[in-house]
Amino acid sequence: MTQIVDPAQDFAIIGENIHATRVVLLKGIRVTSLEDGTEAVMFQGESGEQRFMPIPESYKKTQPYEQGHVKHYMIAVQKGLGDDPDQQAEGRAYVHYGTRRQVKVGARFLDLNVDEVSYHVEVQKRAMGWLVRTVQEVSPIPPSIDSSNPEIIETGLACYDGQAGRAIVNSVALERPETLDLALEHNAKIILTAAGTEGMPGDAAARVANVKQLMDLALAKEIPLDDIYIDGLVFPISVSADHGLAYLDAVRELREFYGPEVHITGGLSNVSFGLPQRKLLNFAFIHLAVEAGIDSGIIDPVQCNIKQILGLDTTSEPIRLARDVLLGKDDFCTNYLQAWRGGRLET
């Protein structure tokens, strides 16, 4: 098991925020109405001044908007790809703001994903190129080029100038092993996913088996263990009580098998999807995952302070209830939900 001595140095945060799927709530604190009635997402400019990114009328015709969700980075990228110079500058400033926020709180990589910007691959490639170039204008840390399409990954790697350090590829999977060669060609690190050729793994054993197949391919290409991040795949605990344990058990087995040099990561906030008090569940799960052996996380560093997480009082009622849910000890989350309704989950 990896022992994290100094979280600021030893825990590698892959900042997940600059991603076309990310949302802010239409009725939340980040969205406001301007004097003329225009709805806009608030952000800060380079000098700390208040700025606003208006929500386009075209976006208001989408299902996410009707459900009260604003995919703010999707909007920013689409503005950047448009023909209007003012909107291009607006999208660029918004991405710079998101980049600065994550860097300030300790991200080591910035995960960039544009897959939902368009259904057309050529537009996705243009979007990834624009996003990589825009981020690297202000980022002192390298990107994590994130896509399920190797063509988009290749575009992102080709557009990165390398000035902030080695990029990382998110991700290499059994269904697209050729991505290993892209990483080697561009001297990038890699995230290996535990997905199988037939779909997502159902338990810890399937995760481990899939990872071992991929690791054999990577090691055959002489990729150093220190360049490899294993994503054991985190699924929502609201869907199955076994999802938390399946990930944690896989982490323990992979850490024991490959030793301390390889990195183990994952989209850790996925675990809380569909449940109240998500931040509480995320903190408790990250704490459990560190105990199991992770040394990295694809997380929101603005919301997840690693030092605070590692210092959790695991005897407190909210954390104890959250851990029971995550470890499959609270059937149907009954105790957790009762505590939430009773106002006992505040920390």
C-alpha cells in the first residue's frame, strides 16, 4: 500500500473540471440574470474582476437546460470555436479562469474533454485543439488529454507544446490499445482503464483481470511503471451497494501486485452520483481509497482538499454513516437517508 506522507507532493490530482459534461445549476449561485434579462454564468477575469458568460439562446433549446443544467465548459468551447471575436475572447477568458482556479488549489494535471461539444469527429478535433492551446496559454501544469476516441487524443497531443511538462493520456483501454503508441510517440504518461472489451467490469476480479491485460501490453512496450496511472473505474453507489467495495478491493489487489511505483487513480466523485450530501460521500470515499492504496484522483481540487480529507474524524456520525454506505453496510442507504432527512449529516 502506498503511504502518503505529504499530500501536496505525493497525491497527484488530475483536475476534472474543464470537461464538456460539467454542469452548474441554472438556479445555483454561479448563474445570474443581467439587467437586460440575459442569463449568464459568473466568473472572474484575470485581475479578479467580475465577468459574465451569457448562455446562448441555442443552448436554451437543449434538454440539459430544460432540466436546469448549464454545461458551462461546453458553452465556453463552442464560443471559442465560433466566428464572433467577442465571443471567442469570452470563451477563452472563461477557460483561463477555470485553469487558474484548479492550478491554485494544487492540481497536477488538467483533464480536458470535449466529446460532448459535437457529434461530429472533425468538430471534436477542432474543439480539442482549441482547448489545449487555450489552456496552455496560462497553465504551468500539463494537460490530461481525455477522450474515448484516439483521433481526438492524437489531436490534443499534437497541439500541446510541452512547455508545462509531460502530458497524460486519458485513457488507454483494451478496446483501443493503439493509444499506447500515441502516448509513446508524444512522450506522454498514460491512464489505463479497467474497462473490458465487452463493457464495464462488474466486480473487483474483472477490473483486475482487465488491468493486467493492459499492463502486459504497456510493459511489453517498456513503459515505466511510474508513467502509468491505473483507473479502477468508480461507479455510483446509488446503483449498487457493491460498487464502492468492488473499486476498493481492486485497488488493494493491484497495489499489492504492482507495488508502490505504479500510480492508481479514478474518477472518485462518481461514487456519490444520485445521493444527497455528495461532498460528504466524496470525502469519505477518497479517504477510504487512500487507505486502500490510491495515490491519485481525477477530482475537483476546488471542492476536494486532500489534507482536509486525510484529516477526517472517522468516528463522527456523518463520516461513519457515509462509510457504511460506501462499504455496502447500509442496505438501500436507509440509515444515511434517514440521517439526511433529519439534518444529521452536516459536518
